[in-house]
Amino acid sequence: MASLIVTNGKREGDYYPLGHRTNVLGRDEALPIQILDNMVSRKHLQIRFDSNTNKYLAFDMKSRNGVYVNNRKIEGEVVLKDGDVILVGLTSLLFTDQDFKDKKSALEHYKKAGERMRVTTYGPREFDSSPVGPGETGHPVAPR
């Protein structure tokens, strides 16, 4: 079974096993997966399991601010894949096709996923300090 892990916001670190059912996420306190974020609609996102394809599908429930999967706004239903990042309001959720026995296991997985997603940096950028105009400096130059 799949799970969602909240990766930022007021509920960071929370995880939700999705099961083989339809799950609705939003700000409404009656929902089993409540997202405490003012940019989230009361009923914002639906994630459902399709037993014919054994896949999970995300659907924007006409939310005001939309739903983004991997930085792309979704239209209609979108198939979710392990490692997808879902953005609702200002809250990010990591979708994983794994289920966890407890919060500690989910956080370990989140930590490992975060290491995979971390941007590689190549050190500080070099800048050309020669003036180009009155008082202007600091234009980027290619590394030597």
C-alpha cells in the first residue's frame, strides 16, 4: 500500500497510509487527512486507488490554488509514482508506494528520499570584479 509523508508545514513528518480506498485531503476538520494551511481549500485533493490498474490517482477537487505534482499543475486525474512530490497550498507531500509500520519508519524513508532529491552544488560561483559601469561590479563568469 502507498503512503503520504508531509515534508513541510505545520504537520511536517506526519504520514498517512492510503490503503485501497479514496482519500480526500483538505483543510476541513472532518477529513481524515487534514492539511492545516490557509492556502488549502476545505476539500482540495482526492487520491484514489484504481483496482483495475493497481495505481493511485490524484485529482484536484476544484481547489482555489490548484494541485501540483512535481512542480506541474495537474488537470484531470494524474497517476502518482513513487517519489512524486505533491504541493497543496504551501504544503508539500511525498507520495511513496510503501506502507510503514510507524512514524519512525516513515521519517527514515523521508530522510533517504530527501538525500536523493538534494541538489548537488559545485562550490561558490566566481564573479568578475571589474567595473562595467559607475559603481557596478560582480558579474558572473564561467569557472576556469
